[in-house]
Amino acid sequence: MQQRKKVWTKKRPIAVTIVALGILVLFIVRLVQVFHPLLRMNVFENGLGRPLADGLRLTALGAAVLTSAVYLLASLIGMVVLIGFLRVRRWAWVVLMAWTGSSLAVGLIDYFYSNPNYLVMASNAVIALALNQVEVQRIFQIRIEPDDQLARPSG
Amino acid sequence: MTNSPDRPADSRDRPIAAAAPDMELLRHYEPVIRFTQGEQFFPMDVVRYVQDCSLWAHYPNGRDELLVGQDDLTIDTLVETRPAAFGTVHYLRFIENLSLTESADMLTRQLRLRGRLRNSFHPGLGRLARGGLLPRVVDALFSLSFLLRGRVPAASAAAAELDYFHMRAKRESFTYYGRVVRQNHWTVLQYWFFYCYNNWRSGFGGVNDHESDWETISVHLYETDGQLVPEWVAYASHDYHGDDLRRRWDDTGQVDLEDGHPVVYAGAGSHASYFRKGEYQAEVDLNLPAWLESAGRIWNTFWTQMLGQQPADPFHIPFVDYARGDGLAIGPGHSRNWSPILIDEGVSWVSRYRGLWGLFARDPISGENAPGGPMYNRDGTPRNAWYDPLGFAGLDKVPPPPEVLRLLENNCADLTDRQARLNTVIPEKAGELQSLGIRLRSMEGNPHLAKQHTAMQRRMNALAEEVRGYRREYSENAATLESLNSRLERQRRGVRDNARTHIRHLAMPSRTTRRRFDRVGEAWAAISLSLLLFAIVGLLFLARRYLGAGLAVITILFVVIESILRRAFVQTVSELTALLAIIACAILVIHFWYWLIVGALVSVALFLLLQRLRELTG
């Protein structure tokens, strides 16, 4: 554990900084997405006076609140991952990569259905490429060089 | 490892008198072959095989003609000269065409026989579970290719197994054909093994089946004090060539010996020879077009160096060669021993029969066609292993240990002489060059000497080039001499090279122990491809509007499940994300190329401006 901190402080690759900045950009985008449905439903002016559900179905207000909640959760997870990432945790790299992959897949599907979000797509692409840098994979212990079989001493 | 250059023979070597007869030499180092449980075919005598065959000719117009029937074929009739047009293929046929009822009968009798003998094969971790989804797709295409390619009929293996069983029941003998070759101070003992059938595909899920099979191994000995001592042993195997085929006799980590006899672990059905027991992942060479291979190399460079991924090998079809060594063992110290037969070019069937030793299945990539004999390839050209046994094992450039010291000393002496000569020549030429230089300087400022000046300039340039060449040679020779002397000194002290430095690709058995999820992984491997196709059909029927997105989601889902079962989740997620990022980048470039160019120009302009301003301000 101690060694990881040492690596982080001494040899912080530029790619890690880029990824951290990318996460921050996405965090800000997600925060906008948290407040957008609530602003659209005038929740900050009128409060949550109206019902959120009608039987088993969500009302428009309920759907907006749920959407915001999901985005809020996503933002919070993003912040936890960012902290893990800054502390050079392997799990943070894996979660971030899986998250970025899913996000890219959704972004590409959205693009092909004429609903592109180029900023998110670009941020995700940058994060994916930065995370895949050999140096970054090494410090997160994702890449372990195989032992050279031929170097073994003979009998 | 320390030893004298021509190391003293230890108990593993069991040296033998160099004057011993060839048969005695062969018997002294004959191998022990350990087969896998479930193997049905063992090395046999070609005379008995030929008596059970018919001889055929396949003509370029596609017609096949029976030349000699089964009752009349003997070794003598086989080797008769038969003039034929270019493109004609002569071949033996061990199993005649079987009708549907005969095929069913053969398969039933095969099952009954195996049950009675209790010699069945258990595959362990299934081959399909050893590769990813993409190799499985390529594997499916490979299986489908048999619909278009020629192949050995399905019941042939069963019929061959029954025929061979009856031959063994009549008289059991296990034959190898031995040959002794003396080349470049080496004595090569070649052992050839003939099997009447290769049932790797039908019996063990391998690449191919074919009638008859020739395999070879060789032991390479050198002479010291009138004794022959083994130094190398080479086994022919799939996918390996030259240096990769041989191991040093004293490499205990690679060469198993039983009382001084090398142990060969034979692949089940394929009969390929391995040094270590285990299960080997075989690769199939798909013979891709050159442009596709170049594109693959470029992609791999980009994929590994720019994106930090592991090299991709999508065309690695997971065929397994099982060389477990848990079945029958033949050789010294075992209940089944060899019946050796000495061969050379003088043996008629070796040199005079250039046809195939089994069915010509008309397979254009030859995998299902029977092989040629020990001396010839399938097309009748001489076989490398026969005419150049040293080159076959990459030993053509390797002197035997007693020669090493002499050759090193000769090399050192030659180079030392050359250096001494250069030591005299270089100062002479350098002096001449200086003299020319001073003469040339004296001519300057004299217009009437212009012609002579130009000629002398040319002469001086040539001489300067010559001196440079000598100096370069001297410098290179010095480095070579240093390495030669260092090696010579090591040899004199008895330090030997690492036994494996010559190996570029070391055949290593894959893991055989089961791990968590292996059963599920195998089941998934068996059904995943069909399931994927069913899912696509379902998508076509139920949600055609979302076909693109659906296909993407289904594929990603399958790949992720696959990666979890193969314990490669992290690598797969990394690869998938990198691939999606490339697609996203391509889309961004297509949409924003104008702004990207503008951005790049602005960046370059700013960079140059800053550089120049820094220079200006000192």
C-alpha cells in the first residue's frame, strides 16, 4: 500500500492527470443532467408537492426525480472512483474502464440513433486511451510482464 | 553448468564405440514412445500395411484408376516404375469405399471393440473452452470448410481401427525404421515410425484425419576418443522447424531419459512427438493472403504499442494435441519392445515409391491427404529431413563439441593475422594519403595545374575511402576477436552455453488442472455460438428496428460473459473499450475534421511563437 502512494507521488504519468480531468468533466456533465429534469419540472420553485407515482406508474414529476436520482448516483459513484483512481487502486481502474466502455457503447448507440453527445463521447475516448497507456496499466498493476520461459536455467 | 568442451560422458550419455555396427548404434539409443490412453494406432511394419492396400492413380482430369488390387499388391509390385503424365498422383488405399450400411456396421463394431478393450479417451478440459469467441467462430468456419474440401470419409477411421486391431491380434510387433547418417563430423541416428492411420480429427477433436502417418525423431552424436556421445535429440512436431525441434541431451528439464533412451510423448491420433508430457495447444496455419497478414501486423503494432493491449491472434484455432503419456509405452524396459529395421536409399520402397502412403482425399490444403514416404514429400520432391538431417534440426551450422575449440582457435588465428596485416597496411596508406594531401595543397593557386589537381583530388578521395575501410575493418575485427577470445576462454575453462539459447519457440504444455467455472465454461463454449445465432434470429423477428443496437448489445454481452468464464474480464473490458474508443475517435474526426485542423494549426503556431519569443528574449 505504502509503495503505491510512493509511485503516485513520484511518478504520476500525465495520462493519469488527463483521466482525472476527464472524470471531472463528466462529473460536471452529470451534475447538469441531475438538475436539468428537476429544473424542467420547476421543482426548485414549486417543491415536491405533487404525487410522484400514480399506482404502479410514475408521474412526469416522479420520472424526473428518478432520472435525477440515477444521475446523482452516477455522479457519486464517479467521485468515489475518482478518489480510488487518485489513490492508485486497481479496482478503480477496472471500474473506470468498464464504466467508460459502457458509456462509449451507449454513446455510440445514441449516435447511430441520431442523438449524439460529442462532448461525452470525446471525454470517454480520451479516458479510454489514457487508461490504456502501458505506464498507467503498470502503475495500476493491470499489466504484469510475463516471465521469460527461456531464461530458466537448464539442468 | 560446467563441463569440458568435449564433456566427459556421464551416465545419461552411455557412450558407444564409434566402430559399432549401425543396427547396434540404433538399438543403443532407440527411444521409448509413451502414448496417450485411448490411442488406437501404433508404429507398424509397412510390408504388412501394403499387403492390405490397393494402389491407385489420380489423373489430372480428375479420374481415379485402380492400378493394383489389394490381393496383388506387395512391396515388389508397389515399387515398379509407372510412367504417368505431369500432375498424376499415385496413392495407396487402406480402406476401400464403404456403403452406408457398411459405415454404420463399422462404427457399431468400433464402439463394441473400444468397450471391450476399455481403452477410451477422456478429453478433460474441452478444446473449445481453451479459446475465445472469435477463435470459435473461425473454428466453426474451419469445420464448415470440410463441406467444400476433400476429406477422409467418417467411417474410415473406424474401419482402419478394426483392421489394425485384427493385424495386431494376428501378430503383434512394433516397428521402427532406423537410418544412420554421417555428416560434418556428426553421426545422426534417424528413427522413422509408420502408423497406418492418423485419426486426430475423428478421435481427438484435432485438425485432420488421414490414412497412414510417418513420424521421425533423431539422435545426434559426436565422436571423441573412438566413442560416440549423444549431444542433441530432435523430434518432428507441428508448427516447429529447425532449431526449435532439438534439445540438448543434458537438458534434464526438457529431455526425459529412461536408462539412456530418450522418451517421446506421442500426440494422440496425430502421433506428433513431444519432449514433455502434457496437452499442447496446436495452431492451424490458415494460409491467409499476404495483404491480410500485413494488415494484421500493422493492426497488431498499433494495438500493442499505441493502445497498450496484448497482441491479438484471432485466427488461433484451439486444437489440442494430447501427449499425456498415460497409455501404452513401447521401447526398452517396457513389456512392448521394438522390432527395428535398417533402411537407406538402397531399400526399394524407400527410394522408388514416390506416391502417397494412403488415400489421396483431394484436399487442396493437403491436411486430409496421406503423406509421402520417409524420403519424399507429398509432391514427390525429396524430403528435407531425409537429405539434410542436420539442417532439419538446425544443426548444419553447429559443430560437434570437439570441433568447437579447433574452429574457435582457427578463427582467432585468422583474425589475429589479419589485424597484424592491417597494422602494417593502415599506417602505410595513411602516410600516402597525407603525402597526397600536402601535394594537393601545393597545387592550389596555380591555374595551369587545374587538370592535375582534379585527377589527384579523385585519387586522394579513393585512397581516403580505402583507409576508412581498413580502419572500419580493424575496429570490427577487434570487437569480433574480443568475443571470439572470450568464448575460447570460456570453452577452455569448460563452461558450456545455456542449453536453450537456440530455441526461439519453446513448445510448452498448457494447464490441465481444472479450475472454478471450467465445467460452465465448457458448456458455454459448446453452446455459445449457436446461442448467439439464435439471439440474432430472435432480434430479426422481434425488434428489427433496433437491429444495429441489438447486435452491439448482444455481442458485447456474449464477450463479457465469455471473459468472466475465462477469467479474462479485465483484459476483455480493456480491449473492448479501446475498440469502442477508436470508433468514437473516427466519428469525431469525421464530424470535426475542420476544427481539428484549425486546432492543430493554432497549436503549432502558438508553439512556434513561444519558441521564437524565448529565443528573442534570450
